[in-house]
Amino acid sequence: MNLYLPLKLFLILLFILLSIAANAQNETPKDSISNKLNEVVITQNKKTFTNTNGNIKVDVANSIYNSIPNAVDLLAKLPTVQVSSDQESITVVGKGNPLIYIDNQKVGINDLNALAVADIKTIEIIQNPSSKYEAEGRAVILITRKFSKKDSFRTEISEVASFKKNFNNYLGLNSNFKKNKLELKANFNYNRLNPWEGHSIDYQIPAAEIASKYDVTATTKRNQYVFGAGLFYKINEDDYFSFSINSKLQSDTFPINTITDNKNKEVVNNVVTFTDNDSKKNFVNSFFNYQKKIKSIDTQIFTGFQYSNFDQGLFTEVNNNFNDTQFELDQIRDQKFQINYFSGRIDIEKKLKNEIKFEIGGLYSSADSKSDVAIFYTENNQNEWSYYDFKEENLSGYTQLSGKIKKVDFSLDFRLKTPL
């Protein structure tokens, strides 16, 4: 018992000394705090929407909008922008159909369908565009693509499922690699869509003993494959060149069923029409952009080239069943449509004194399209063909002087366009 008490006190004292030594080792000397501070990160919540002189700018990359499956649906969510039910046209409230630009290059609705939302940095809705843009637009939707600032490799996979009368699925893969001055991008999207359309009408003229009623429905099975690849090389802080290519391949099968009941006095007819449709829409678009800044004269030069191809086909068979007899082939239609488009542009911007800026530029564009339609009528065993070829070349230029004198903003511009 006499040896136990000193041993117990010794163990307690040893435990206390070990605890003090451990705490002393974990403490950081005051004069070494600055050596462990590697970086300071300052975060700020950016506004999703900003309004400058009536122009609305949307920060897509840092908002919930970057989770929307495709670019057309994204535009439909923005203020003043309306998208048609078939997603084939876009309007700005009070301005009509806008011009659409991606990185200073004019594009169409098909380019939007082939653009991945993950590549969009900002979207600006310009209510009063200058002469830098095409003259036929009273509004411009300017889309700016984003590029990375730090070396990184990132791959994102997204999956969106939705119900719009029927089930729709969007699967996306987006990859980005940046090393020093070079950045590579690639994206792939597979969309399985099942849109449904229906329409019915019922009218009567009792005095003439006339009545008509029909009901039509269409259920589509649509497969979309969206591909994209791009290269961006930053020569220095102000100069760069980039190349990108986007494509969308789409196939549709959409049978249309129509039930028609007609009555004219004593004559009553019931017609069931079955229309089988098989369609394809293939689109490819490519850009090449180069920007150079001449610091000695404080002038920036931008030049860009664009090539697009659109190929569409529709094959249709129409069968009718009169008064519950049997289905008989009525028509066979084969329609083909193709467009090729090329453009080259140059923009020169010179900064003068007192925040005054002078701009001048030009655009060359050429397009050719072909449309072939063949129709076979089984009733009289005849064929009908039509061919349409179209070619167009245009040359346009603009000049603009803008700036600010004291508190007054001003802009003087002139644009000229002529066919070749």
C-alpha cells in the first residue's frame, strides 16, 4: 500500500507533463502565422440580372439557369423573350423577331439547339442595337461563351427527366480541359422527347342542315443527338483565336390520326385518316474567330468565318378509311430541303480621347438552298414534282462613332448593304 500511492502520483504527474507537451507542439508561434497563409479568397454573390440603358444582361454561368437542358428552353425563361410552341421561332416583346449572335457571329435557331448550356457565360438582350448588327433586327440576343481562367480538367454529367403530357429525358456530357494558353471543349447530349399535339372542332349550321366535326392527335417519338467541340488559344492577354464546331442530328416518327364526321342534309360521311410521317433534321455549324489588339494605336481587330449546313427530309404516307370500310393508300410524299451558308466578317474598334470610340466593319455572306418535292396520287396514278433552287450573295458595311461627353451619351452610326 505504501508503494502504490507514490506510483499513482508519478503516473498522474507524467500524464500532465505529456498533455502540456502535446498542446505546446500543436500551438503555432505568433511569428509563423504569416508563413502558413497561402491565399485569401474573397467571395461575392453576383446579380443574375443587370439592366443597363434598357438592355438586360443575364449571368447564366453563375445562376440556376445553367441547369436548364437546352439553350432554347433557357431563352424561354428570360424576361421579354417568347418562344413558339414548336420552338422554331423566337420573339422579343414589342420588338418582333430578334437577331441572335454567338460571340459576334450571327446564328439561327438551329445553332441554339446545337449549343450546350454549360458553354454559355452570359446572354444580353439588346433593345436598341447599333449598326454593328444586321439592319433587319429591332432587337439582338447576344450570347457570350465562357472560357476557363485556371488550368483544369473537368467533366460534367447531367440528367434531366420531365413530364410534358409524356415522358421526356435529357442526358448530357460536357468536358473541358485547359493547360496554359490552350483550352479544349467537348460535349455530347442525347435527348429522348415525346411531344403530343391535339386539336378538335365541332360546328353546325342548323338552317342548312350542315354539321362537321373532326378530332386530330399526333404523338411524336423524337431522338436528338447534339455534338460539340472547340479549341481556344490565348496568344496573349488581348489576342486569341478559336475554332468550334457544333452539330445536331434529329429523327422523328410522328403518326397523325384524324377522325372526321361530315353531314350535308341526308349525306353523312365518316372518314378516318392515318398519316405516317418519318422525318430527319441534321445541322452542322462551324466558327473560326481571331482577335488582335494593336497597342501602339489602341485598336482592336476581330475577324471571323462561319459555315453552316442544314439538311431536312420528310417522308409521308396518307391512308383513308371511308365509312368503316378499309384503309386505302391516298398519297405518298417525299420532301427534301438543304441549305449551305458561308460568311466572313471583320470589325475594327479604335478608342479615341474622352471615352469616344470609333468602329468600322464589313460582312460578306453567301447562301444557297435546294428544295425538292415529289407527290404520288394513287387515285389517278399520277406523280407531281417540284424543284426550287436559290442562291444569294450579300456585302454589307457599317461605321459608328459613340461615346460620352460630360454626362451625355451619344451614338452616330451608318450601315449599307448591297446584293452581289
